[in-house]
Amino acid sequence: MRKISCVVLLLMCFTVSAQVSYEEIQINCSQARDGKYIITTHKEYQALIDNRSSHPNCSGYTFPEIDFTSYTLIGFVAGVKGCYSPLVNIDYSTNGEDCEVDLNISTRGLCKMKNMVVKWLLIPRTPKANIQLEIKIREE
């Protein structure tokens, strides 16, 4: 019984350590337009920083430091209609080489008001060619 418990414990530890996930980060004061972004270098990130909002609260805002030798920055910006803030869910999967990230948005109500959805994620460094991004919008 002890041997079985040890084997199960080892398998659980291996499974948990083998899972790679993402970290959602807050990036404010950017004027990124609707779209999907894969940022792999400091130069690309600087272009995002240079497109800073002119809002008075943004003049002293410091963008987060990102180590692009270890991480890739993924961004989603989408304006969706609805009477209330949309429900947002992120699906992330990787096999160690390729990565797929889906932003699932459920709008609520038929109002034409534009609600902005902005999500920035850090994932383990992955070449752009190996990353697939998709925005899926469902009306409720």
C-alpha cells in the first residue's frame, strides 16, 4: 500500500510540475487598438509604451518591467457591445513548443454601448510562429 501511495504522489508531483501556465498582468495607460498582440522583444514593448494615453493619470504611470529572455507578452484588446460588462474567460494550452490562447467573451444584452476588454498575459518565452491567438465572442 505504501508503494502505491508513493507512486501516486510522484505522478501527482510530476503532473503539477509539468503544467505551464500564464500570468495575467495589468498594463494601464496603453492606447493599443482592437486586436491581438504578441510581443517578444523590448523594442516591440517600447512601441506599446510610446503609445501612452494622454490622460492626466498616465503621465507618471510606469509600465511593468518584463524579462523578454524568459517571457512573451500576449495582449488582447476588443471592443464589444452589450448593456453590461462582458464575461471573460481565458483558455491556455501548450505542449511545450506550441501555444494556443483563446479569449472567450460573452456579451450581455443587446445595447450598442462599446465595452472594452483588455487582457495582457505573460507566458513562457515562445517564438511568435508557435503562438496561436483567437478572440471568440458569444452574444447572450
